[in-house]
Amino acid sequence: MAGYLTRVLGMLILLVPLSGLAQALIDPTRPPRELLEGGDSLGPEPGSSPAQVVIISNDRRQATINGKTVPLGGRYGEATLVQITDNELVLKKADSTEVIRLYSLVNRKMQAGAK
């Protein structure tokens, strides 16, 4: 009799969906609920244009600003990218100029014999 009850109890446990007992996992990188429900904007603050990637080579100069690739002389919103250097980007609007400073983690050193 005890064996029969154990088998019946085991089958009942298998029939119960275990997903109802599991806890929901929370993404630790997800923004706070206030931001998702239309509180503040998740994008960059006005006037800020963080550059993620800058490419300077013999045949091209371009920067990726807020996920958009902009060539030298190209448009980013209402501004034109007028200068790309190792240390900064310069965006020019009709009434103002914005300089984006670049902070690289790479230490560049000229090697002997390099031009």
C-alpha cells in the first residue's frame, strides 16, 4: 500500500507544471522601470554625442557617433562632421560648434624608423 501511494504521489508531482514554481529572472542590466515607462529619455542628453569608434587611415576618415557611421564632411543630425583627429571630433552647426573629446585606452608610441 505504501508503495502504491508513493507511485501515485510521484505521478502527481510530475503532472504539476514546474514553471509555476520557478521565480522570474531579472536582467541586472535593464534600465529602471521609470525610464522604460516614458519617464526620462534613454538616449544621450541633448548636446552630447558620444563617439564609439573613430577610423583614421590613408583612404578614409570616419566616426561612429551614437551608432551612426559618419564620414568626414558627412551629416550627423543638423551638424556636419568637419574634423577628425586622434583626440577629438568637431561637429559644426549653423549657429554653433561642438567638440567631442576622445579618451582612448590605447597608448600610442612612435617606433624608431616609423614615419
